Amino acid sequence: MTCAYTVGSTPVRIDLPAVPEDGRAGTMMLPYIQRAGHLGTDGLKRFADARPTAGRTEVTPGSGSVGVARVAARGKGDLALTLSQDTANAAPEPALTGEALRRATERLAARLRP
């Protein structure tokens, strides 16, 4: 599921991939996370290696413009909520990056009832 919003003048996107295999939802999003997070190969590898476990939220290194929260699924499967600025060709809005984006991602994920 993908939803797009505008916060001020900044496009914001929420993705919620759900897959039947544990630990795979975030992996599916890595190409998008790399583009939206303005990550090079090394930054993407660091993020992929340290991506959050269920119940945790992380932001991408560098600009911190992508937040990812793993959501504990009932039974088998995996959910990952991704909150990002859709600014592939522009600089991210600083007010929606880093710790502020991590908190917003965490709050959205907490509202999910899988």
C-alpha cells in the first residue's frame, strides 16, 4: 500500500509492504529507500545491515529523509512502514528529516493493528 501526501510544500510518501516471509518487507523497499534517501552504495549497505527489527524505527544515514519502522506481524510474515520525502530530484525539507522523521514514522507505525 502506498499513500502520498503534501506537508507544507513537501511531498511525503507512506509505504506499507506486507509479505508472507519474515524479514523481507524492508528488503523489498531497499531500491526505493536508496533513491529517496539519496544513498550511495555504501550508505545503502550500512542501512540494509542495520535495518530495524520488529518494533524498532530507523532513519537513513546522511540526510535522514527516509524512516523505516518494522511492525510486529501476527503469525508468519513481515510488515515495514516507510515514511519518506518524495524528493528524488531535490534536497529534503530539513524539518522532516532525522530525529523528527524517526519520531513521526514511529508514531504512525504504533497506530497499526496487524
